[in-house]
Amino acid sequence: MSRKIFVNLPVKDLDRSVDFFTKCGFSFNPQFTDENATCMVISDDIFVMLLVEPFFTSFSKREIPDTARTSEVLVALSADSREEVDELVDTALTAGAQPHGDTQEEGPMYGRSFADPDGHIWEVMWMDPTAFEG
């Protein structure tokens, strides 16, 4: 069975979020976009639904976390190289993201993180495939 993943994230300002993630190189599916939400395409099988906060609360009655104080999720994306990690994170920082944590460099793994304009944490990771050849 093939599955798709839809991560739903609350956002304060949909236009600001679309502008930010467009600058980071992501595209959006217009079929699933209106004034309340948009569907950001990560890959053929992975999508992020950016939902304005009032619309988000119609799906969950739980309180939306204050991302300045808490983390509700860490979104981790793979990259094809160390350079791609740096490129995506540097692009996000230029587009208005805030750096998050230290660069992670443990054995064959390399990663960096940023907080998007709504405070959601995005980790971009690369793993050296030659480290796992046996």
C-alpha cells in the first residue's frame, strides 16, 4: 500500500507563510488552496497543509501551542548533500526564518534547523550513504 503524508500546521498569516515557503523553493497545489489553507508540496507523497489558526482549530479542539515557548512538532526533511542542507537553511534564514539550535554533525549525519515565521521547527538533515555500505 502506498501512503501519502499530510502534516497540518497552524499559521497566523497564510499569505506570509506562502511567501516565506515560496522563497524557500516550495510549490503549492492550487486545488487545495483557499483563504483558510494551502497545500505545500514537499514531494509526490508528502504535503504540508498550512491552515490559518481558526480553521486549524476546527480539526482539533486542543489549544494551539505557543511556539515561542513550546514545540508541538519537529518537521525533518532529508537533503541529498551537506551543501543542500546549507542552501535550504540559508535560504530560509534569508527569507525571514530564525536559526534554531546548533549545527548537528554526528558521524555520517549533518543537519541544521530553523524556525519558520510561525515558530515551527524544521530540521534539514543529510546522511552520508557510504557510511552504511557494508
